Amino acid sequence: MRNEELNGLYLVVDPSMDHEVLLKKIEESLKGGIEILQIWNHWPDGMSEYDKEQLITYIIEMAGKYGVPVLINDDWELLQNTDLAGVHFDSIPDDIDKIRQKVGRDFIAGITCSNDLEVVKWAEENSFDYVSFCAMYPSPSVGSCEIVRPETVRKAREVTDIPLFLSGGITPEKIDGLEGLEFNGVAVISGILSDDEPKEKARNYNQALIKR
């Protein structure tokens, strides 16, 4: 996938949820039009690597029917035994060249950024596919992340043309408040996963993105 194709609604899912509930919500979210899916590395205590790989494989099969790439959060080693499309790093990894060598195939690479534009510059220099800013607003899913200043996003667009995603407390209604910022999509967790109608909620996000 070329990085200019990375855009739209990006869903981060929590594998610590009841898996029957989680898979149903993922299926409904896919029907609602998500474009990218990331599995957060928030695994249940004691879950084996085999069981992680089995769950990942099932999610990949679900998402594949909709042409949606599935990424893993930080646990890049899981790319070696699964068909994951990529990895999202929460911070700059120690040796990205060694990671790429060990994975042994092309993969989508993204990274979280707060207000430190050095992360954006590093992502540009290391041919990353996207940057996700967190958090734009307070959210129960992002813990104690600092709030990203709009000016940071503006300056990021001046130094790179790679796709930029915004995340953290973003609701469909708050997308209007992001007017004037150049970004390619929004990433959500609880905004969809905590909703009783994830398909409709995903559609609401997409409608808001189209209108902006």
C-alpha cells in the first residue's frame, strides 16, 4: 500500500475485551466503513503467543473481506508469523533497520506523536507511512497523554507530506472543530467500541470526515 492511500477512519481495537463481543463490534465497524484497523497490545493476562496469533489471523480474515489492512501495536515480532499488514509504534523504536531486517518483508509503519515534531522528522527520515497525533482531546482511552496543540499539526504538515491522523477524544461532532488542520483521517477506540451501534457510529464518523 502506498502511504497516500492511508486515510479515513482508523479503528484501534482492544483485545482485552470479551472476544465474542470484540469480533462482533469489529464486524459491524467494518460494515460501517473503517479504512484501517489496529490491534492494541493490551492483551489479557496470560494469553499465549499462539492464542494471540490465532485471534490476529481471525481478525485479518474478517478485515480482508473489506480490503482493510490490520496493524499491530508495538509487538512487531507478531508480523513474523502472521499476515499482519504493519505495526504502529507508540514511540521511536531502538533499531528500525534491524526490525525491518527481522520481519523480512514490506510492512506499513506508523508512529504516535504528541507535540514533539522531532518524532515527525524521524518518521520522515525513516520512511514511515503515517504519523498519528495523540491526544487532540481528553479521552478515557489515552490515559495521561498530553493534549496536542493545533499549531503542532500545522507545523507537521509543513515538514512532511506523509499522511497525518488525529486521535484522542475525537467524536463525529468534534471533527468540525478541527477545521483548518490538514489531516488524512482520525483514529478512534472508545468512540466506536463503546457504542451499542458501531456500524452506525462508524458511518457518522465517515459522514463528518466527508463534510469537513
